[in-house]
Amino acid sequence: MRTISRCTQSFTLLVIATFVLYFQAKAQSDGAGLYQKFCAQCHGADLSGGNASSLLDGIWQFGAENSYVIRNIKHGIAHLGMPSYERSMTDADIRAVVQYIRDAEADKGVVKPPTPEMVETMDYFIEVETFADDLEVPWSIDFIDPATALITERPGRLRVVKNGVMLPEPVNNTPKVLNEGQGGLLDVAVDPDYAQNGWIYLAYSHVLENQQGDRLPAMTRIVRGKIENHTWIDEELLFEAPPETYNTMRHHYGCRIVFDPWGYLYFAVGDRGRGFQAQDFTLPNGKVHRIHKDGRIPENNPFLYDEKAMKSLFSLGNRNIQGMAIHPGTGELWVTEHGPMGGDELNLIRAGKNYGWETITYGRNYNGTTITELTHIPGMEQPIFYWNPSLAVCGLDFYTGNLFTKWKNRLLVGALKYEEVRLLQIEEERVIHEQVIFKGAGRVRDVATGTDGAIYIVLNNPGKVVRLVPEKE
Ligand code: HEC
């Protein structure tokens, strides 16, 4: 009797196991079937397009990496008519469809189109030159003079491009950074009075080393120093958060550094993965900070009235600023900020204001759940503009050069996910026109007007910098 029951038990287990394996295999192999059922009517039975774009042209307008493709299928792109499959497909189904698309790409030998040598916009034919190549996650570019550019590589290297040639060795002796997740060597900024004082500013992820544990707490830190004989010297610490505010998250560090015409230095610290702390003025994260160029606290900083507040704070409620620029006419600070899904923002930052994160937002969580229903609250600022779905805005600069005269004072907005640069025309405090001027060459990490008037675009992967100039007539 006992043996029989044991026998039945094993048999039942075997049957269950077979079924599990069968369904797993079915889920894995049925990408083609799911595609025909759900996607073919718009993207074409052979994936080459129909009502909606081809999925086999190597062009991913809304993000090329699997994580983005999966997200686009799961949550849809509502305003363009791409449905959300969150309810009708499981995550395994979606992965199977994506695998089916990837296999079809491999069969057809689809390759990502090369960086274009020429792009056409409404106003200009533009030549695209490679300015620097073979970089590892370049994060930021700034210029000492028309012949000398500085580029940060996130793993912790500061590179110099001299007369169009990148020096083979990085600058010696730059600060040790925490190169993990989104952290590392982030922004580089050249002092507006560099010719007189020689200062260069760096932002990076700094780790507390005198602590226990596998993952040491980290936070954004700002220093300045000089470069002599290709070596970083005379370093001064400008901003370091109190050690108890460091945390072990490895994302949302901010950070850009800009200077306004009155000599103030602004930088941003992202929320460090703790959105609720962005409203707490005793903490550095989720905020814009303002200091003097030597690190002193300005006497008119907006939160000095409260003893508990951090004295360097300039604004609150900023999720993760990845673009900062000073308006060439007004001297005011404009920023782009990563929202959660669907809530990337362009903000005009004013002293003491609260930009709402994470109390109000236009975005949702990446898993589709709601963070908050609130988009407006008295006492919290509205963005000047927001992007839904989000482009993953990164890098920001007003065009202030003399080569693209029609674009004077327009705003260049880079985007990681959409792999593009947009040009925004701004009138007072409104965006009145937006056009994509560059796309599809890789994730855009930074955009800058060069001292020579060209537009420089820092591409994350493949790591390089391209230089845009109008085609000669
Ligand atoms: C009702 C029509 C429709 C259906 C059905 C549909 N899509 Fe789409 N899809 C679109 C539209 C419209 C876009 C936006 C781009 C465009 O204009 O083609 C889009 C965009 C996409 C993108 C982003 C492409 C890029 O360039 O980044 C992916 C990925 C995608 N669809 C996959 C799918 C998959 C997989 C299915 C089936 C599960 C599916 N779509 C079903 C209409 C549709």
C-alpha cells in the first residue's frame, strides 16, 4: 500500500514537472505565434512594418536596449497608438516576442546604422565629424579654449583633446571615484575665468571608506583643482555631504556643474533612490545646491533662515537632474530632470522653490503602478515642459555659438533612451517649438556649444564625441 502511494506520488510529480517544462518551453518558443496574434496587424506579418514602423530596420526610436523594448511593449506608447500589453501578455510572453524579434534581426543580419556623416534639419544641412573616439562611458565635455577640450569617462578618467587629437593618457592624479551603477566621474566644468585662475571643477561619486560592509555608502562630491604637466593638482574640496546622509544605493547622483553671470556655482544631487527624501531640507539629495566658486555659502541662499536646513540648498524636490544650463539672456538656471516613466521635466529653477518630487509628478513607476495621482499642488512648481513618454533627458545647453546663427539661444536637449538631441525654442518661460536635430547614433549623455561655435554631442555607447558644423555652401 505504502509503495503504491509513493509510486502515485512520484507519478503525479512527474506529470506536474512535465507540464511545467512543456509550458515553459511553449512560452519560450511561442514568440512567433504571439507576434502574429498581437503585433502583425500593425508591424507587418514579416516584421517589416505596416501601419506602424518596421521592427527590422535597426532603428529603435524609443530605445534600443531590451529593457526599453520590453517596457515599450508592456506599457505601450499611448499617444502614438502603440497599445499596452500589460494585461494581455505575461512578462515571459513579452520576453518571448522580443526574442523572436531579435532572432529575426539576426537572421536578416540587421545592424545598427552607422553614425551619419550628414544630417538634415529644417534650418541646416549639418556635417557630423568624429571628435573623440574609443571612450568608455564618456559623461561630460567642456572647453578650456577653442583648441582644448576636457572629457570625463565615468570609470574615473579625465581626458584631454588638444587640436583635435585625444592625448593617449588620462590626466594623472584625479580623485578616486566609486565606479558602480550610475556612479563614477561625472561632470567636468571649466571656470568662466579660467584664463585668470586656472580652476577646473569635477563632480563624482564618493564613497565612505572607513565603514564596514560590502556596499559602502556613497554620495555626490564636488572639488576643484588645476591641471599642470598633465597632472591634477591644488585640489580643493567644495562640497561634501555629512557622512550620515550617504547611502548604499548606486543610482541618481545628479550631477552637473554650471556658473551664473554673478559667479555662483550650481550643482544638483539626485534623490539617490530615495524619492521621499527630496522634500527633506536637512538632506542633500533630490536638490539643487548653490555655492560660491570657492565653496563658501552665499549669504542670500534661500534656506538660511532655518537652522536644520542644509545651507547650500537652492531648490527642493528634484528627482535626478542630468542637464543644467544658464540662460544666456537672463542668467537663470534651467535644468532637465529624469522623471519616472513618463515624467521627464524641463524646469526653470528659482531660489527656494519646491519642484514637487515625489509628491507630484506626471510619471508612473516603471512597473506601471501609480506613484501619486497628483500633478499639481499649491506651493509646488510646475515644469516648463514635460515629456511623456520620457526620453531619458540627459545633457543640456543653450546654443550660444556663431556657426548656427538661426539657433542662437535655443536649448539643446540630449536624450539617452531615445538616442537623440532636440532643439527647443523658448519664448519667455514657454517652449514654443521642438525639433529633433540628431538621432540614432547612440545614447546621448551630454550636449555642449563649443568655444568654436560647433555643437558637441557626447555618445555613451559606442563611447565617442561627435562635432556638428553647418555644411559649407
Ligand atoms: C495598433 C497598432 C499596433 C499594434 C497592434 C502593435 N504596435 Fe507596436 N507600435 C505601434 C506604433 C504606432 C508605434 C510607434 C512607432 C510607429 O509609428 O510605428 C509602435 C512602436 C513599437 C515599438 C517601439 C519601436 C521603436 O522604434 O522604438 C515596439 C518595440 C513595438 N511597437 C513592438 C510591438 C509589439 C511586440 C507588438 C505586439 C505585442 C506591437 N508593437 C503591437 C503600433 C502598434
